[in-house]
Amino acid sequence: MPLSPPLHGASAVPRYRDLLRTPEFTPLFLAGSAQVAGQTVAGLGIATLVFRATASPLLSALAMFGPSLAQLLGATTLLSAADRLAPRAALTIVAVVFAAGTAAQAVPGLPLGAAFGVLAVLGVVGSLGGGVRLGLLGEVLPRERYLIGRAVMNMAVGVWQIAGFAAGGVLLTVLSPRGTLLAGAALYLLAALLYRFGLTARPPRATGRPSAAETWRTNGLLLADRHRRLLYLALWVPNGLIVGCEALFVAYDPDRAGLLFACAAVGMLAGDTVVGRFVPARLRGRLAAPLQFLLAAPYALFAFGTGPHQAVAGAAVAVSAVGYGASLLYQERLLALVPEESSGHALGLHGSGMLACQGIAAALAGGLAQLTSPATAMALLAVASLAVTAVLTAGLSSAARPSPRTARRRTA
């Protein structure tokens, strides 16, 4: 059974030009692209700065992915505001905060503790921005076009990560880690301008005052349903463990980490392109689990010695990242199970939980690398991702086949 209603017209598959004709999609897409580029450049800059100062795989991994841990705090306190704030104003303010925080990290002599404190603040603010942006995307696009719209946004992530890591590597050589951070801040400021002058003023999607209590209540409702709960775990855990592998690229090969990140971005771009544009609805439910198995399997090569040759490592990382396309399929299934007025909160919970798991996995990866080696830690996290995917796939299969009693209750 298709997971979303069929499109009207001659083709059942939406086209990219349909998105470009949709009002507000283009400025939202461009602003999000600028933010991704800023995050990529700034993340490489701060990770390199911390690694040069400490020579610690754990601290460099936390510098790049640690802010994701703060998403947990935002997910439990701020997410109710995602549907209760005017989207244009909220997105503009969030981008300005990121520009200011990234510029602050470039201040010479900034203590390491203060730098991590700024990262934590940005992580909390980012949880709100993600919910507002994804909720606005669901509002701008009709639901039957959400999958391809989200795929295009993910493809932009891949493209701008490739460009960002390449540019970041050049900036680290030509300027310095601090100059790279200032370039990231400038990209965040560009995103703020695109949000402010490219989007129209829209009212909030929901009424009422945002509060931590309302956030907890809605989170509880979203997670109370077993099917939604398993979908959230499938979106969070397997991917997060593989991002933990990527968090060790700087420690694994400091001189070529940017190239490995670019290989991952190429693979992700390929996976999102195929899943978002060419996979018909009847096959979507069957592809999510195989893609997540593909996401983890190539990292088994890192179990041998200090890891594979550089060319083999790059190829393995690129093939692995194709599996990130599974998240599009799981997001589509999740969106079909939540009411429209809670879509921003639901997608924000997905984004915050995903980033929080990535931060936890980065910390775990750094700790394992301290005890063993970066290559061994990558292999261990890949095995864990394969095991979690197997368990969740079995659970989702049973959740998709409700018992006769459940079916009667849903019908009633």
C-alpha cells in the first residue's frame, strides 16, 4: 500500500521543476544551503583548532559534533515553539545567533571551556531552528511533494558539504582555523538575510503559549504510539552511530579528513537523489532497512589494522553514505502518522533526536578511539549500527501489521 496519496496528473513521480514553481521553496532552499555551508566550514575550523590545541580525538570529535548533544535540552524545552512562532522571524533570529556565536569562537585566546559553552548554546538554539524550518517545508509543499522536497534539501546538504569541506580545507591552509570560523559566520549571516527578505510573513501553525510543559506533553503523545516510536528510533540510532564514525575522520587522518568528509557528502547526495526522485511509492517501504544496512557495512573494512588504504577508505565512506537515503523514507512514513498542526514539532523532534544521537555517538567514538584506535572504534560502531537496524526492522515489520483488535479500534 502506498505511504502517501498518489499525485494527480500524467506522472506519479513529482519533478524538480514543480518545486521551483512553488512559492517560497526557493528562498527556503537557498537559506538552508547557506546554513549547511556555514556549519560545514565552521565545524571543520573548530575541530581542527581543538585538535591542534589538545591532540585529543575525543575533544576534536566533540568540537565538531558535540553541539548535537545540546539538542536534547532543546528537544525537551523549546520544541513546542516550533509551531507557535512566526516562521520567518524565528528562522532569521536563529541564523543571526549562529553567526554571532561562530564569530565569538574565532576570538583569539578564548578558553576551551568557553568555546564548548558557545557550542552548547548553539546546539539548543539549533533544535528550535530545525523544527521551524522542517515544519515550514511541510507547510510550503503539499504532502505528496514532501518527499522530493526533503530529498532536494538533503541533496543540497550533500552538495554544500562537498563544497564546504573543500573550501574549509583551503581556508585552513590559506587563513587559519579562526579565519575559517569567520567565513562560517559570514555564511550564517547570508542565511539570515535570505530568510528575512526571501520568505513572506506567515502566522504560526498552532496557537497557545510555547512552554517546556507543552513540549513534554506533545513529545509524550508522539512517542506513545509504538509505530511512531520505532520510526523515531530508526531515524536516530543507526545513523547516529555512523556519524560517530565520521566524527573520527580528523583523528583518523588529520591531513585528509576534509577529503573523507567530501566522500561522505558525495555518497549522501547520490542516495538522496535516487530515493527522492526515482524510487516509486510501491518500493519505498522495502528499501529503508537495506539502505541502513548499507550505511554501516562498509565500515567493517576499518577493522583491519589501522584501517584501509586512503583510496579504499574514501570509496567505503562514499558507498556507506548512500544509505543515508533511508531517512527520507522513514520521514515520509512518520509524516503520514502525525496531524498537520504538529508537523513542525514532530519533525523537530526527529531532527533534535537525530542530532543528539549523533553527539552521543561522537562522544562514544572519541572515547573508544582513546582506548583503542580511530579505525577500531569505527568498526565497533558499525557493528552496533548493524545490530540496531536488525532489531528495529523486525519491530517495524510487526508494527506495520496491526492485530485484528487494533485494526477494529483504529477503524472505530
